[in-house]
Amino acid sequence: MMRKERKGIILATLIMCCQLSVSEKAHAADYYTFNDHVLVYGVGDYGSDRQKYYITPSAETYRTQITNAMSDWIYTTDRLNYTTPISYRETSEYSKSRMDIYAASKGPYVGYNAQTSFYNDNISTGVIDKYKYSWTRNKITLNTTSNSVSNMTGPQIRGVFAHEMGHCFGLDENNGNTSSIMCTWANGRNVNKSQIIVQADMEEQSESVDRKIVRNISMSFDYELVLPTLEELKEKAPFIFEGKLEKIDSYVSSEAGGTIETDYYYEVTNAFTDNLQIGDIVKVNNVGGCVPCEEYFATVDKKSDADEKLAKQKNVYVESLIEGAPMPEIGKKYILFTGYFNGAYNVVGMNQGLFYPDGNGSYFRYYPKELSEKERIKGIKIQDNKLQLVDNTQK
């Protein structure tokens, strides 16, 4: 069946067809769709209607590659100077997922590294023809024993998942461009994430609007852990790394009773534990953040007249900080001591495991005043790829 060629999108076949509302400032590039058929429920609408994906137990080994691949699709603003509408989060509930991810041994002879199946529960319980119908959910299956996958690096497997996710978003193969994530491995794909493939005729992006903080929310905690020393931090943190912050996504968590939370996406620049690699994209969840007043007050049952007015204003924000410690900033490097739970990494001991750059090559942390006054870390630095204590001021 003939594929339909379209024009007018920026990213290596990234910004998907109909369900993505494409800006008039999109740039010229070729991409292909399944005759314009799409995911019925859309791909997230810039976070206002988030979709969910589910990593099955069979694919748990590939969790890092999967989460990194999804991050590459969602968080393109700083990397490619273009914001996509894609907004997916991992869910632990299979019934809420629009994209289920599996890994299975299909053998070296079936001829594929991975496959994506399309379903429409309104039409049939079985697989549908994506060229004839739109779909309500997808199933991605990695063939763990294909000859190619067996010899791939972690980033290359990440590229396989990114390619299959593109199908879920509505993109067909683009084998005429090896710099497109939608080119197949067999046809020489040489990238592992979405890329800008045409930069001609680029138009100026609109200037960003400064955030105006009109409401500050203070938070206090009953701390479970007191981690004053480097040894205690290491003992509690199975994942330790230096990372450059690439993206911030703050939101109001309904699961946490309307608390503001933030997902921080770091690119690992130094790994101090064997379970992370340089170049990995790590999602770190923490309480606190900054969200539009409209989003925040939508979760508040009883609002004052002042709250109602703020909720109707644009570019005004509510900010919530941990013990007054500022939010990490995009483009800067931090050292993090983290654990892993429920689809995200978490800073151990609230902010006790987060070290900020001091501008002189060392890192410091904001240590909660409520905790023990016994000897604390004053600062740390990286020396010979190891963490060393330094005599630095602790906030």
C-alpha cells in the first residue's frame, strides 16, 4: 500500500501527523503517516491531556533505554529548539496504558528487531490495519534474540524503542533518510533519537515570557533520614551521578493531594555507580516546583476571590520549594544521590542528596536546619572520577 508523503515538520520525522497540532513555524522536512490515521486519544496536547505507557515485567531489563527513548520524544525544546505536544508518563497500572512495552525472544530468523501492533478496542479485540483505521492503543515488542539486538549498545537499543514509539505516535518508516529516527536499522539508521534534518528557512522562535511568581507555598516535612556524611549518602543511594539538567516538567499531582511535583531530566555526564552510563537521560522526581496559577487552582476546592482572579491570568505562577532551596536550572550540572521508585529516580533524603554547583568546580547542598547539627558535608568535588570532600560553605 502506498505511503502518503507530507511536508512541513521540523524533526526527523518527529512531529507526528494529525494528532499533533503543528505550529505554523514548523520547518520543511519529509515524513510519512499511515494514511493520516492516528492515535484516537492524541499524544498529550502539551501536557494538558497526558497519555500513559506501561513497561511490562518482560521489558524491565530495558527500562533505562525505554525511558530515555520516551524522553527524547517529549523533551526537545532545549535540544532541538522545538517543543512537541507529546506528553506521556509511565504508569504502573496496565489498564491506564496506551502503549504497552514488551521484550520477548523471537529468535534470529524472524527478521525484525522490534515490532509495533495497533489495536482499536471500538472495532475489534485483535490487531487492526493501521492504514485503514486509527487506533486506541499499541503494543511494542523488542526481539531480544535478533542478531542485531544481541550486538547493540545501550544507545542503539534506545534508538530501536524510539523508532517503535514513533509508529505509536502515527509515523511510518522514512527509509530515504538515514538521519531520521523513523529510518529502519536495516536501511542504515545512524541516529538513536529524533533529530533536526532540515534547517533551511528556519523562522525565529517566539520570545519566552518571564515567569511571574505570585504565590509561594512553604512546605515542612517529617524527615525519615538524616544523611550528614558522604558515607551515609552513598549507603542510601544506589544511583549516584553528575548530570546536566536538560528539561523541567512541573505539575500538580492528584495522587499526592494537589502537591506540586517536578520531573527533572538530567543527561548523565559522570556516573559514580555501575548502573548508569554517560549519556543516559535520567528522570528525577522531587516535590516542589513551579506551575501556572490556572493549573494549580484547578485542584483547589475552596478558592478565595483573589485565587479566582489569579486562576484566570496568564503567565503567573505558583512556586513551592523544599526548605527554601532553589529549583535546579536548565543547562547547569548537579551531583545527585538517588534511589529508584515507581518509574522515576528520587533524591535521597529530600534535598539532602542534591548538590548544587558553586561556580568554582565544587558542589554544595542546602541542608535542612531541622536536622541534626552534627558534622555535615561542607562540599564535594569530582577528582579522578571520584567524589572528594572539600571545605566548602554549606547552605
